[in-house]
Amino acid sequence: EVQLVESGGGLVQPGGSLKLSCTAPGFTLEDSDMGWYRLAPGNECELVSSISTDAGTYYADSVKGRFTISLDSAENSVYLDMNNLKPEDTARYYCAPVSSGSCQGIKYNYWGQGTQVTVSS
């Protein structure tokens, strides 16, 4: 398997910002379509955003205009810049290759542990 390491989560107040990072030692992220997923109790796994060198970027309607995904090839890292955070953004965020089976993999921590984002006043 490919190990992906997420970081940058934390506790923030509504309207705050966080920047999530994803890196993969020994794996070139730019060779794949990489996505940020989130999973919260009671909710389905959701693809929040994705990026690829040829297909560009994707954002879920719920985060469009607030989140920005980026890829730094030199650092072999994928980032998610999260602004104007809302309580409904509270979830554990995972970095994973985009595919129909990504959410199943996330459920079993196939790629990594994810990072917790909690938005609360």
C-alpha cells in the first residue's frame, strides 16, 4: 500500500482558517489524481476537493469558494487551504487517490490516519 501522511487539522472557531497538508514518502503524488475526503459520524464519506495535472481541480458545492487545493511537486505535497470554516466542516479529513473505492479505503485507514478538523465556538 501507499502511505499518505496528513497534518494541519485542529480546533478552530467558525470563520477561521486551516491549511491541511498531505505528503507521501516514496510516492510521487503528481502522478495520480489526488483528493481530500472527509468523514464525520453519521455522514457519508465525501470528496471535498481533488487535483490533477491534466484534469485540473474539483470542489464540492459545499466548499466551493472557501477551500483551495494545491500541489507542490518539489515538496511532493498536496494542500487544502480552508477558509471561512463552518461547523458543518467538522470531520476527519483524509488524503487519497481519487477512485470509486477511495471511501472504502479511508474507512479502513488504507492510506493514512487522516487529520481531525473541528469547527466550534
